[in-house]
Amino acid sequence: KEHELMASVKEYENTSARIIEHYKKCTGQTESTIKKYLLPPEDVWLTPKEAIKYGLADEIVEFY
């Protein structure tokens, strides 16, 4: 049904907006940076250094 599809689209849009706002608050990155490097259409795998660069991690902990 069309109304169910539209409700799903609206839910997706609202969830995406909340995720982006959370990332902005926690990382200090702009919305465009978040969309381009952290939440593009394809999966993203970051190195520890990249995670620090984008504000997703504070430090790299080495275990020996």
C-alpha cells in the first residue's frame, strides 16, 4: 500500500537526520563530511587513524 511505503520513507528520513545530528554533535564534523566519508551509500571501513581523524575515536590503544 502506498501509505505504508510513504510511512517507511518518512521513518528512514527521520532516522537518518537523527543519526547525522548525533554524528555532528559527537565528532564536530560537518553534515557534508559525515555524508561523504562516514555515511555514504556503500559500507565504510576506517583505519584507527581515520577514526581519530573523523572524531569517532580518541586514541589508539596498543595491546601486547
